Amino acid sequence: MFQTRAQQEGLPHTLLVSNVPGGVARPGAELTRRSPANRDDLVTVAPQSTREQVFEACENARRAAAGWARVPAPERGRLLGRLAQLLTAEKERLARFVSREVGKPLREARGSVQEAIDTAEFFQSEGRRLYGQTVPSELPNKELYTYRRPLGVVGMITAGNFPIAVPSWKIVPALLTGNVVVWKPSDDAPGTAALFFELLRRAGLPSGVVNVVHGGGAGAAGEFLIEAVDAGLVDKVSFTGSTAVGRKIGEVCGRRLQVPSLELGGKNPLVVLADADLELAVEGAVWASYGTAGQRCTSAGNIIVDRRVMAAFRERFVRRATSLKIGSPLDEHVDYGPFINERFLERWVEQRAVGLADGASLLLDGKRIGTAETLPGFSGDAARGLYATPRLFDDVRIDMRIAQEECFGPTVNLIEVDGLDEAIRTANGTPYGLSSAIYTRDAHAMLRFKEEIHAGMTSINNSTTGAEAHLPFGGNGWSGNGTRESGIWVLDSYTRWQAVNVDLAGKLQKAQIDVVDGEVSSGSALAAAAAAIP
Ligand code: UN1
């Protein structure tokens, strides 16, 4: 039940996914996914899961929960090791599929599959740690221990821009710590999710431990999964997506006294000080802004440059940005590929007018690549793909809408400042706090930036993007609720501490209470020990 079948049936090259008991999606309730590099290329057909099916998936998970939690952690880890091996064996096939389904350039797609491999390998060995503590007791003949306990059914909702890496950040540690999962992948990547699920199954995952449901937007599977929180069917939610949706999820979970993991938007600042290595700063800023066509939550939103080097930086940045190679994600040499979906493209198109109305000027007038113009080096299908050239706003102030609002797409703002104080103030001038970067050679400036920036992640002389798989990932303010993914830190998101005391005294020992004659309690043990000394 709720297993995913990948088939090559009828529609050539189209992955048919099923998560419906009995195996067939109801007619008319299908989710189709076309490649953003070629809208004629039907990549995946998946079922739109109904409310009943989502609830059934939660109940299915619940039935598997006790059995999975009893599997020893090193065994759960071993399964993740097998997952890492399968991902490694299938890396190229998966990367090509990711490229086709969400338009990620092949090199990046390979890197993001590698991130899932790294995550699975990390947590394989965590299965042999998953440490609790022994804690000294205040009382004699008494032992104290702590254990990490699983939460139960974890509902996961993930985005389409990292369709394997980010789900693995959630699924892998949740499984290692003994939880069961209902996963609603992005409707931009239902096929990638199906392939990933298939590998989990091949790694030996028992039936019901991970359940995949599909759907997109309002009135669909993601909403039903949040309704399942209210219905008492889900114990924890882990979400990567927009701040607006994250807020709603947080409200629902709060009503149930649950702490969701929320990885939300960003408007990430990248600061360039007057003493920076400009060549390095330009390279990092261009990659942070336009890599993945700007569709990372960690993409740079505001480039904050000291006025002393603004002219030189601007000139080099424009030169570098105009030489970027745009095109087919399957082309090994492209710097970036298409938008992931029409919705992102439309918002990015609208952002142009917003910026101009704010009073910003356009240094690079990013436009959708149509069929009419020919762009040097462009290797995509302009008529069928969602491609655009880079946009660069100049004369931006931090209080402008374009400097405050996240926009997924190849667009970035130049903001001029005078010195470190104003740079830090400006970098902290949005409600977000995900990633941040500073380019400088001055150790004191590095130190101040690290200490004063309101961001969960900070790069010194590196891009805002490119988190490593074993460092805590997450943001502050509108970028999240303080939970972190990856590394050992994510364990706190999927476990709860249990404190256990074992009393071997054979009589009631009272902690935290004043001593009455003859009674043993905390504090009296020292007196007893002293009395025993001859
Ligand atoms: C995201 O965009 O949701 O640090 C995650 C990075 C990536 C993760 C981004 N590894 O850019």
C-alpha cells in the first residue's frame, strides 16, 4: 500500500507514479510535470492525493511507528548506508532526471545528489552514536540517564529547487532517530521523489515507514497533511518553503503544542568592503546571485558595497554577469538553466516594474529569453523553456520593496554604503535572517560581522549559497523558527529527551526536599558520608 511504482507505460519517457492503494490514480486527479527546459516534455504523471489518501498515509505510518522505533539505531543506520550506496550507484541517472524535471544544471544536480549521499553516510554512523548521557545523581545508589526518543509520525513538505538534497536532510535523520514519515514532495518534482522513494525501498525500508503523497498548491495534499496535524494524526511537521506558508503551518502546529521545523525564505546580504579582494568578491557575488538561476533560499538578494569600491565592483560584476552561459540544464557548461516553474517566472517578471516604481535603476535588464533574439552561447530551447537573462538593479535603498522581498529568480540589488557600520546595519535591514556573506581581508571586520549579523549562516569570503551537509542549516527572523537541519544539530528536531532515574537504595529517597530527621534526601548524603568516616 502507498508504494510508488515507476513505470514506463504508454507515454514514452514519462515516469508514471502511483501512491494510491490499488495502484491507479483516479481519472482527472492527476498531477503532470513538464520539464521547465521544454514544456512539451512530459516528465512525470503522478496522482493528486485526496484528503482521505493523505489521512490514510498518516494512519499507515502510525501503524509502522512502533516497529520501526524498536529497530536498533545501528540497524537503522545500516539501512541508510545501503541508501548511500544505492544513491551512489544511481547518481548519474538521478542527476539527469533532476535536471530534466526541475531544470537544475547537470553539475549542480550531481552535487545535490552527492549531498544526499553525504547526509546518508553521516547518519549511517550516527546510528552507532545517537548518544544519551549518564548524569550524576544528588543521591547515593541512584543513577540518572538521558535518552533520545522519536516523535512519531513526521509530516514533511519540501520544495522543488533541491528535490533530493533537502528531502534527505529531513527524511534521513528522521528515520535514523526512529520516526516514520509522510512526505509531500514539491509538485515540481514528483518523479524525483518517486525515484528517491524507490531507493529507500530497495535499501530495505519496511512498508509504511515512509509514505509519499502528491499534490500542489491550495486545496491539495500539502494542506491535507497540515489538516492531519489538527486531526491528531501527525506529531511533527518539517517544512521547507515560503515564509507565508511557514507562518500558517506554525500556527496550526502551535495549537497542538508542536514545534515544527521551518526552513523559510531569505533576502540574503552579501557585503563587499573597501579592502576586499574584488576579483574574488565578484566571482562569489555572481554565483550567489545567479547560480541555480537565483532559485535558492540562500541566493544573494542584496549586494552591499562600500562606496570606495562600488564603481570598480559594478563594472566587473556587470562584465561577469553578461558573460554567463545560460541554457539547457543538460549542457555541461551552462552557468544556469531555466526557471523551475511559471509561477517563479511570473513573479520575477513583475519584480522589474516594482523596482522601477521604487526608484531603482536597471543596470542589467533581465528579460525572458524569447525566440526572437539570439543570445550568444545560449544552448536552451527558447520557445519551449522558461529561460531569462540576469537582472541587476542599481541605486537600491534597503527600504525599497525589491530590497525587502524575496524573489526566486536571476535578480539582485546593488546597495551602496559607507563603511562597516552602515554595511552591517543595511545587511540587518530586512526581516529575514537566513544566510549572509562578507568579503574583506580585515580580521576585525570579519569578527564584527560574524557577531552582529542576524543570520543563521555566515560566509567570510565565500558565497551565501553552498551549505555543507554536516553544518547546521537554518535561519532566524522570517527565515525560520530557529530549528536547524543537518549534522548533529538536526537530531534535536526529530527527538525528544527522556530523563530516567533508577533508584537502587531500597527506600524512598527524596530529591529537592529539605531533610527531616532520619530521612535520606539530597543534601543529607554528604552528612551521611561524613558520619561514616572513622
Ligand atoms: C534551499 O534553497 O532550500 O546552501 C536550500 C545551499 C544549498 C541549500 C539550499 N545547499 O545553497
